[in-house]
Amino acid sequence: MSLNFTEGGMWLYAMVSPENEKLWCKADYEKIETLKSVTWLDAFCDENGKENTDKPRSHWTNIFSEENGITMVNITLQHDSYEDIETMIAMGFKEGLTMCLQNLDELLPTLKK
């Protein structure tokens, strides 16, 4: 796993199942605007970052804003086709993202300001 959080950089990571099965992915960072937004192209890959073109890609845009002292994050995902969206859902994306956001909800209150 590695992370280069710069425009043109890449995050190589593995999603690990409860059975310890790894599904490798990479995020290729396109644009980073400090405290405003980050966009990247996310794709399935091998442990070396070689993209698996048989699986769908997702284009992520996260926009950050502040409302009454609370940071809000607006997440938009785009796919190449409707079929890609259906494939992602069938692969468990909805459940995986929900778990990820729940973990974040648990973590944030433990951080000191």
C-alpha cells in the first residue's frame, strides 16, 4: 500500500474482507484544492497498481464546505455506463461505503481538536 496525495499522485490500497481476502484498488488524483475539493479516478487493480480493465472505474468528486462550524462533504461518483453502476452495486459497493462512513462516524468524535 502507498499514498502520494498530490495532483498526479496515486493511492494504492486494498479492501480487506472479514475472511482476509484483498481486493486491490488505486486512486489516481486529478485535482486537489486545499480545504475545497479533491477529485480522482478510482479503479480496481493488482497489488502493483496495474489497472484491471475488466472491472468498472469510478470518478470521485468530494467537495468540502462549512456550515455552522461543521464540515460538510458532498460526494459525487460518476461511471462510464449504467451497467458499471449495476456491477458496482452487485459487488457490494453500497454496503462497503456505508460501513466506511459508519467507521468515520465512530472515529471523528474520538479525535481531539
